[in-house]
Amino acid sequence: MTTLQEIADAIVMLTRAGAVFRFIFCMVRLSGSEEQAGMYKKRAKNTVIFYILAELAWQLKDLLLSYYK
């Protein structure tokens, strides 16, 4: 069970890091390209929405697991 928890924690950390790096990448590209600004704004917005939903899913999983223990 410990190994499974370590894998789950690693996935959470990778998801968080990936979302942060993706958001930073979109913001850097947004400042450099005016003709593609709309596309990168939408990508940044979608990245934030993904991050919120991913965190919500992990918190819901933890809540359910703690409730049924």
C-alpha cells in the first residue's frame, strides 16, 4: 500500500508541476506573439481549469477514502 501511495503522490506532484510549467509557457508565448495572443490566452485559461479540476478530483478522492476508512 505504501508503494501505491507513493505513486499517487508522484502523479499529483507531476500534475501540479506540469500545469504550472504549461501556464508559464503560455504566458511567455503570450507576451512574445501578438497575432497568436488569443490562442495562448485560451490555452492558459484551459490550463487553469485543468489544474482546478485535477486538484478537485484528488481532494474528492482523499475525502472519500478518509470517510470510508
